[in-house]
Amino acid sequence: MNITGSLFSQILSLFNRSDFHGYVRAIKCEYRAKGFTSWEQFVAMMFCQLAQARSLREITDGLQCCLGKLKHLGLQEAPKRSTLSYANAHRPWQLYVRLFYDLLERCREVSPRKKFRFKNKLLTLDSTTIELCASLFDWARWRQTKGAVKLHLLLDHDGYLPVFAHLSEGKAADLIVAQSLDFARGSIVVLDRGYIDYRLFAHWTEQGVYFVTRLKENAAFGAYESRPVPANSPVRKDELGRLNFFVAGAPCRHDLRRIEVWVPEKQQALVLLTNNLHLSAATIAAIYKERWQIELFFKTLKQQLRIKTFVGTSSNAVHVQIWTALIAVLVLKYLQFRSRFGWALSNLVALLRWNLFSYRDLWQWLDDPFGTPPSQAPPSQLDLLLDSIPPAPS
């Protein structure tokens, strides 16, 4: 007798059903809907991500073949393809945004700290383009023969959690998103050159927000002080100075710092710009190197979850699927934080996909995925031999 539900049902229990139904009522997701509920849609789309289903048929057939195990998930039967397709196209994707931020708070409670010793919050802002077929996704025009949406992401280096996400058209400028964000005083924001805006940098400096980015080659930076650099260090220069008063048509009168770092792998110098005048040059260089973590996050999102092939072609369906993928990432991060096994995220995704409907205690499985539960231990060879001996005639 199973004393627990499937791993999938225990993962879904991370979401408060009462809050979920409250969001459904507030957003009016089920206005004039009959039969198929928003919870059933959410379960189907989470199955799409965790089981890596590539189409509506794979989602519905995958759930259909597990009919005896669906009651634990809150489903009476597997949805029809047309029903799920209509729900993805018409029910508001904003429901998934609320679920994402609710789960984010739970992840923050158990996430590890960043590897740097300073107490400032370290964040990285970047975006990735998700290409689409222009003939199928005609609402997402990007180039003449291609379509795309752009995912803007803010990564918190405490646990490498995505703390902000925004979807825009593929041709939308990254800088618009950066200008709309507010950061706590003392935060350190790492950016690529696509986000350089000297007016924005002046605004952040006045608010006590630090930035680290690459300096453009044509930037008019005038150094007035050269700081000593440690011996046997990749740091070549550490200079204080200011940008030209009318750089990019905006005044920037604050003291800034130009740091030149030699990168032996590329055999070239990397020139960084920051308004943090206190941390060492080596630490600033290490902070910018940490920007690579957001690239790894995008790689994980695209390779381990379903955001490169879509089960719907409407804008609403694409939003639903991408936000569900972000929710699935948070689920995987939460399980990774709670486990003592030392999972790599790719291994966790693979083994979880193969065991979604296994009846095991989730937390025991996370700590010992290759062990056999005591109640389900296989019989010994002696037991099998004794069972094979026919009983003596009476």
C-alpha cells in the first residue's frame, strides 16, 4: 500500500491551492469557463516542462496513460488536445506570473549565499532571444523572415535565482527594461555593453546603486588618478576618472573607475567601468566574470526545459509556456537546495522525468535517488529459492 502520492503530486503540493484559486478568481481566468479548470491547465503545462513533452499530443497522451495516478494531481481525466489548446490561447498568462513570484519567495528562504564576502546584493541583468517561425508566429515579427520574443531576466547570485522576468518583442531594446527597474541601495548590478546609458548610470550613482559593465572603445574617459595594482595579478590598470561632460548627450559628473584586466584565455584585455570605488580591482573583475552565470542559466532553460518548441502559436500560449518553464526552474532549484545529494540540475531534470509517477517520498528520493525504499525492498535470492520449492505432499 502506497503511503504517499507520486513525485509529481508532491511537487505540485508546493503550490498553495487556496492561493491558486484566489488568483484565478482575481484575474477571472475561468470567466464563462465550463469543465476544464485552470488548475488542470497548470498541471498539464507543468507536465509539459518536467516530462519534456514536445506537443499537445504528447502532453495529453502522457497523462492519458497514467489515468490511475491522476487523482493525486487534482485531475479526473486527461485533457483533450483542443481543450488544452484553447485554454492556453485564451486564459490569462498573468496567473503564472503570480505563481512564479510566490514560489520565488519560498526559494529565497532556503537559497545559499553568494560566494563573495561583501554584503551587497549582487545581480546580473541580461536578455536572450527565443527565435520563432515567422509564418506561424506572425505577431512576433523580428526580421524579414524570422520571428522572435526576448526574455529579459534579472539573476540574483544568492542561489542564482531569477528574481525578475519580462517578455517583449524580439526587436525591443534591452535598455528600456533596465530603465524601468528599481534597485535597493547598495546593490551591485552587472551589465553587458548593450545596457550602457550614462544618464542611467548617473541616476543609479545618485541612488547608491553600483554597476559593473564593459567600457565602450570610443568612450571619452579622462583619468586623473592611477591606483596601484597587485603583483602577479591579471589586473593591469586601476584608474579613477570621469566621462566627458557631454558623453552620449547626457551629463555624468560622478567619479568612475576604469579597470583593465588581462584575459589569458582570449589573449586580450577587458576594460571595465564601475562606480564602486571601494572594492578591490580583482574583486570587480571577479564580479564581472560572474556575469557568465546568467548565460549558463539561459543555456539550462533552453536545453533542459521546453521554450524552443511551443505547443501553441498565439502570443498568450507562448507567454504561458515560457512562464511555466520559469516556474519549473524554480521548482528544480528548490528541490536542489533542499537535497543533500548534491544534484547537478541536468541530472535532476533527467531522473525526475523518468520518475514523475513513482510512488516515493519526494525528500527521501532527493537524498537517495538510487536507493530502494525499505517497504519495497526486493526479495533475497534465498527467499526466491524457497518460494520455488513445491510444498511437501500432505
